Amino acid sequence: MELAFKVKDPDFKLSPFTGMTKKHYIELAKYLLERSLKHVDSIETPLTFPTVPGKTYPHPDAPDWRYRSVEFESLERTFTLAGPLIHIDPEITINNLRLRDYYSLQFYNTFTLGHQNSLPLPEDLPDSNYQFTCELGGLCKTLLLIPDTIWTQYTQQQKDDMAKTMSKWAHHRTTQNNWRIFNIVALSFLKKYGYQIDDDLLKSHLLWILSYHSGDGWYLEQTYNYYSISLFIVYTSIWNRAFGDEYYPEIAQVIERSAQKLMGFITKFFARDGYLNMWSRSICYRTWISGAFPVAFMLKDKSLLDPGWARRLCSGSLLQFVTKPEFYYNNIPSLGFYGQKEYMVQNYSCSGSPFLMFLPFINLALPDDSPFWTAKENDGIWENLGNNSIKTVLESPGLVLVNHGKTGTSEIIQGKVYYDDPNYSKLVYNTHFPWEDQNPLGGTAMEYSYRSLDPRDVRGDDVNFYLTGLAVENDPDRNHKYTFAQSMLFNGVQDGVLYRQAIMRRPPNNGLGYIIDLADITIPGGIIRVDRSRLAFEYEITLGHFGMPHIGGQKAEIYQFEDETKKVITASISGRQIALISYCGWDKLDSLVHSNRNAEADQSTVIYAYKKRMQKNPPMELMITVMLHKMDDNEWTEEELSPIKEIRIIDITPNYSALGAFIVLSDGEKYGIDFKDIDGKRMC
């Protein structure tokens, strides 16, 4: 077997960019299952994969039900591939297993009480939330879309036997947000096929889900993230067509409206080549947001997306991963992004979790004459973008999406972050420069890192410190490490400038002395930062650029110089370069090598800005930097490294606020940076 997937006999007439047509999607699904089913000896063997040591489950001392959970998760999530293949070809056989027979038997065993691999019932476990609900919802979503795969193969008695367990979990306790969708699709599936359910509970879950809609087609999860697309839009749109339109038409209409709104900007999340961004939690799910592309052609209005561009992005996102040998671990998708990486996975994941990334294979449920399959691939907005960059502002979730025509990359700038988490708290996320884990020694990529040098060791643990001078239970060692923004606030876009705030220590205990006010100006291939430090006592901070992976062990090449107006440091690897330019507010620019923090390599280089202030009462300062990136090996030109023509720092702005700036770019564009009333404009 090939080390990674290759598009064989690509059709560059219909798909000039990826060569991928419906035939190739079928081949890819088969390829992935051929690798996965190597772990199955016979039709009687439950589908499990080797456990990966680390934070993911199950651990060696886990109870028996935890092993039933990992079996069910692996079975259900691989059905994301197997179900569409069975729908296309009911007789399909892989590794001597007829898929319909195998999955029919295994799901029957899963839901039939008394079998050694059957799920426990909720009443047999402590009252809590369990992964069984999540996977039941995933299965019922697929069966609502394509019931002919396995459900129609069971006898009525078999269905009745299975429905008892399914109903128990469908009616059981769920979590407060996206998990309600799993209960919704499971309850709806049971009702659709004649089983009695608690209709009031189903309606309650539906109304709860609608209440999470925040605007711009976006829903609130733990914070704003990809779940808003993959669950709140993909799952519910399938529910609409299979159940909601008939049973709850008013609710279905609300869901339809939010899905249609999402289609107005879903393409902005993807790079020109279809690459998607490593952003938000559950990183190992990767391409699950690409499920929105086939869903666009399941909506009532099927004209919302250009079908050729939709397929081009959907295919490109899959090829971003499946064509890389390092993507596979134990013959299946790794628990990471490009490869196996412990730092970027969560403890609720198991070896089979990444198969949810194949949610876009619901496109195999679209008919052959769907525009998704028949339209010629194209590059959408990128065809006319040139070297320009466009910015899409979603105020409701506090997201800014940037598409850089000059580099072909796309960025996510997040403004509503509730806690310190690198999945969300980076200043910028770029499709071609995956984020790095945080470094407590400073120089963290694409974040402000803060270290207090206050000799009193003030951390704000004691709300009365400022009155008593007493520090309660302060750990001196803790202040030796750099910390990161505890939350990020969105303050709006005004005159082309995005305003946010990085709260370096969380209120209320810390007063107002740990804030960095952020002002972002998007330029071709990068961003201008005009940030205002409001850090009250002695401190050090660093500001890192994107991490540069040492691909094949090759270190990044560093170049540094300065002139009378600016300091410049650049880093380059094959096919990628970054530049950090400091105009004011920083002591120096530097670089360091990180280990085991980058998504693409074991070692990486970060270039960063550094400053140290030892006054007891440091002044506010403007920190003006430019952060550039490009996707070629051409040397930086003097023009590229001189994006700002004029800077005028203003103590009191024309709008009567403190410490702003007037900036003229080299192309003549003018920007006023005014933090007027920024604290009163906070949104989070």
C-alpha cells in the first residue's frame, strides 16, 4: 500500500486544481478504510485501534465501560467513511469484509443488551454525561441522511431490540451546548421510525440550540469555534431535510436561515489551495468543517455557493492531510494535525476520534448530477484578488477572516476568548503557519508573553493586596515563568482598524494594570500592530511571530539588520518566509529554537520582539511592529520591508483620548489609531 494517498488518473479537465472528482472521493474513502480495517481480523471482531499513550483515553486502569466507549467511537466514526461507500455500492467489500454486513453486525452488537460488546445503560453508570450520547448522535445523523446503508437491513425485531438502548441514551442527560444536537438527531431518528419518545424533551433541546445562535450564522459553544460549523450547521441541516421540515417547520426555518448566512463566508476560512486553519479545540477533527460544502447543496437555496469553488476547497482541504505520510499513525489518522502530537489533543479523544474529519464524505449522498459534482473547479474570489488582502468582519462571534491574495493564505483573528488556551488565544492563525504551543520561557509564537518583575510578587491572588501589602499563598517560582493572555476582548472595527484587548491577568483581583490594547491593520501578506501597553509595574514581555518548523531537521535561516527608523529580523525555510519589523516600543529583536511545540516538526525557530521595563510605575507605550509572511524563496525587497512611511505618536488624539498614532503607509494609505473609550467597547 502507498505510504499516503495519491490522486490516480486525475481529471484536470473537470478539476484543474486538484484532479478530484466523485470517483476519486470513492477511491480515497476506500484507501482510508483499507488502512483502518487492517485492525480487524474477521466480521466478528469489534473495531478498535492501538491505544496511544498520553492524555487520550482509555488509560490502563479505565473501567470496562470506557473500553465499550472507545469501540463505539471507532465504529461510528469510521462509518463516516463506510456509510457513504455502502450508499454508493451496497456490495462493496474491503479487506475481505463486506462493509454492510460488518457494520450492520457490529452496530447490532453495540445496541443489543447482553452482548459482550454492548453499551451499558445510563442507569448502570453514575449519573453523568458519556461519550455514548455523542456517538449515537453521529450515527443517527448518518442514518437520517442515508438510512439505506444498514437500518433497512435489520428485521423489525432487531430494530426493536436496538431501539431500547438507543432510546435510553437519546433521553439521557446531556451537556449544556452542542451535545444537545446529538440528543436531537437520536430522538428524531427514533420518532421517524415509529418509536415513542419524549416530544417535550426533543422540543426543549431544539429551543435550547436555537438560543445559542449569536448572529452571522454563528453559534456559541464553549467559545466560538469550528463546532459552530460542523455540528450547529452540518448536523442540523441534515436534520432539517430528514425530519425537521416535516415535524418542526418553524424551527427548521430558523436553522435554515442561519445555515444560509454561514454560506456567505464559509469559503473565507480556507486558503487559495483549500488549506484550512489549525484553530480551536479538537484539532484532530481537521477537515470536518469541509462538511459545510456538500451541505450547501442540501439547503433549499442551492445557489449560495459556487459549486466548482466549493468542491475545489473541499478537495484541497482533504489533500492537505491524506497525501502526507506523517499524517498516518498505526495506519490511521494521527492524533494531531499533520502528525502525532500530544500537546494539541484533548483527553476526551481516543485513537478513533480523528475519523470525524471525514464528515465531508456526506457529499457521496449527493446525486451524480448535483452541481457539486458537475461544475468545473475554480478559484473563486482568488482569481481576481491579485496582491490585495480582503477582510471579513463577523462582529457577533468576534472573528475577522483575512484572505491574502499576495500569499494565498487565509487567517483567523479571534477577539472573544474567555481563557488562556493556545487553541484560541493566538493573535493570528494562518493556514500555512500552524500555531505552536506556548513557551513559559518567553518568545511564544504569535502571542504576547508576560513576566512580572515586581519585587512584591504581585499576582492579584489577594484582592486586598493594594490595601494591606500582604501577598497570600504566592509561589515565588511561578513568577519565573512567562504567562499569556488570560482572555481576549473584541472592541470592534473602526476606520479599517481592528481593536481588541489582551488581558494579561484576569480581573477583578488585579485592578487595571495588566492590559495590552491591540490595534491591527491588515496589509498584503501581513499585519501592522500598533499596540498600547498598560502594564502597571515592573515587567518583561515578548511578542512572537509564526513558528518556523525545521523540516527534515533543517534550521530556519535568520537575518537581522536595522536602520535609523526600524529594526528587522527575518526567518526562512524552503518555500516560506517571515519578517518582523519593529518601529518603536521594543528593546530588541531576537530568535530562539523551540522543541516539541510545533505542529510540523520536533524543532522550530521563533523570531520575536522583547522589552523590559524596571520602573516602579512604567509609562504607557505604543509598540509598533509589522509581521509579514510569504510563500516563496525570493529575497525580501527593500519595499516589502518598508511598509510604513510615516509615524506620528499623539499624546492626546483629536477624539480626546490618550496615546494614539497617525500612520501613513508606503502606498499612501492613512490610518488613525485611537483607543478612545476602548474599555467601554468590550465584547466577549
